[in-house]
Amino acid sequence: MIEKRATQRHRVFKGGKIIFENSGIACTVRNMSSSGAAIDLEGPVTLPQSFTLSIARDNFVQNCRAVWRSDRRIGLAFVQ
């Protein structure tokens, strides 16, 4: 598999929340870099084109968009 990421991601295991349309969906952040992250969701969810990833423990809030998806895992790119 060819690595396409611009920056290396680091493994993490943090509780997070996807926020859109005044609602939140719990997720688990599995890896992160300065340009994106991968998250796991409990089940299938239809996401809008852009949304916010929040990790309360780290006071982290970042706008993002989904760039790939498999079963429960979603790859995110942070939007500047």
C-alpha cells in the first residue's frame, strides 16, 4: 500500500465527538496528525460534507471532512 498522507499519523485512543447540525455523535479517535485523523464509530452514520471533531480532554476542536471510509472507520482531513 502506498502512503499518501502528507504528515505521519500517531496512534491514539481518545474519546471524541463528531458535531454537526447541533447534534453530536460519540467516536473513538484512533490516530492523528497535524492534517487529519482516523475515527471509529459505533455504527453506520451519514455525515455531512463538513463537520467538527471535538476531543474535550485535549480542548481540541477542528473542522474536517471525510476522505475515506470502511465499515466503522472514517479517515478525516482537517480543513483550515
